[in-house]
Amino acid sequence: MSRSAPRSIDQYLRALREELAGEDAALIQDALYDAEEYLRAEVAAHPDKSESDVLELIASTYGAPDEVASAYRDTEAKVKAAMTTPRNIPKSRAGAFFGVFLDPRAYTSIFFMLLSLATGIIYFTFAVTGLALSAGLSVLVIGVPFFLVFVALTRVVSLAEGRLIEAMTGERMPRRPVHPNKRAGFWTRVGDMLKDWRTWTTLAYLILMLPFGIIYFIIAVVGLSVSLAFTFAPLVYFADHYGWFGLQGDVHWDPDWLNSMWAMPIMVLAGVLLLTSLMHLSRGIGRLHAMYAKTLLVAPAAPATLT
């Protein structure tokens, strides 16, 4: 490093944050957590040495901040390359439009939209119940401990939600929580937690997932129902009309307009176009929701100034 070597854990972490400036906020959060966990464990394992002496030793094993930052960048690039699914989509407009069926993220995004109703109900119930009980118990001795446990659980839930979002949309989300400052006093940590905007934006996210989940679920169910109904309507018609699969006399669906030569191809074409549009819409919703979740759940990546 061009600057002097860090003499404390806080200086090391600030230097590492500076070296990672401009990288993904989730990557920075993971790197800072891993570094702090390792550094504090090493300092605790060498009680006979000063913190600066331990850091000097660590620089030759764990690495200096710039070396650690470089290692994280290289690892992140390899992971992204490994997780990216190669797709040979034609460059024509039609190929780009129908090529969405070759994108796994379109399918996982639809699944996420269908799943979001269930997760939205769970998150909403958890957040509202926790807040209500915290307010009701605030006049009792157990009120403060209950609220702190509730907030801690919200961060666990947000971390799990981030992993789900990354699996469904491919957006990089944290794999580690923000490291707690265990050296600070209990009430100092409580104050820091209450002043942390992520505490409140995480609660807002959990509550807002219910209306978002309802909207996503309706879009996915209605879109799939209409598009698949249009696409397979001629097949159902023929199955009913000619008694295929034992449907003769059971469906009683014989609209006269389907007998025309042009109606069935148009219905199939409309169904395919609607389904393709739904795939594009779902993929777009997945990306937008991932960015929205990252804004509310992930700590900002603003660099710190090394002093």
C-alpha cells in the first residue's frame, strides 16, 4: 500500500472500504464482515500482543487491505462468470423478443412473483405483530429486550430475503450481515441500531411486501391464465369436439366462431405473444424489485476516509 500500514482494526476496515470504493454495496458489506470477524478473532487469540503488532503479523498472512480488496474483486468476477448462463439469442428483433424463453431469469422471476404473495403475508404478519407487541410491552421491563430481539430477527429475515432475491433475479445481495460492534457498550449498540436507517427501511420493506406481493401474484396468475388459455384453446376445443382424452360430452364448449379457419391461428398467436410479453414483464419486475430491495436492505457503499 502507498499509505502507512493500519495500526488498528478500525483503520484496517476503513482502508479496506476505501480500496473497495465503487464496488457493489453487497460485496463491500461481505468483505468488511469477513475482515472484521477474522481480525477480531486474531487479536483475541493473541492477548499478549498489542493490536498493532497483531495487524502487522496479519498483513503477511491475511493480507493488506489492497490485497484483500483485489482478492474479493477476483473472486466476485469468477462467481459472476460461473453463474451466468450463456444464451445464444439471435440478434434480430424477433429473436430478441422470443429469446426471453431462453433466459432462466424470466422463469425464476415468474416463480418469485407467485411466491411473493406467501412471503408478503409472512413478512407483513411478522413486522406488524412485532411492532404491536413492542409498543404494548414498552411499559413493562421486558419491552426493550423484546424490541431488540425483534429488530435482530428482522435483520435475519432481510438477509434470507436477500438470498432469495439473488437466487431468483441474479442481483448481488449480501451473504453476511453488518458486523456488530461488540467492543461498544450495550446501550451504545442499542442507540446505533435505532439510528441506523436500515432498521427502519427493513421494517418498511417487510410491511410493503404484502401489497407488492398481491400485485405481483395477480399479474403472474392473470397473465399466465389468459395467455395459456388463448394458446391452448384450440386444443381444448378439438378435445371436446372429437372426444379426445374422454372429454366428449363433459366440457360442452363449442363456440361457433372457433370453427372458422382464421380464428384458431389468431388465438394461438395472441396467446404466444401474451405469454412472451409476460416473460419480459416478469423479468423486468424482478430486476426492479431487486434494485428496490437493495436500496432498503443493504448498507450504503459510501467510502470512508482513512485517518
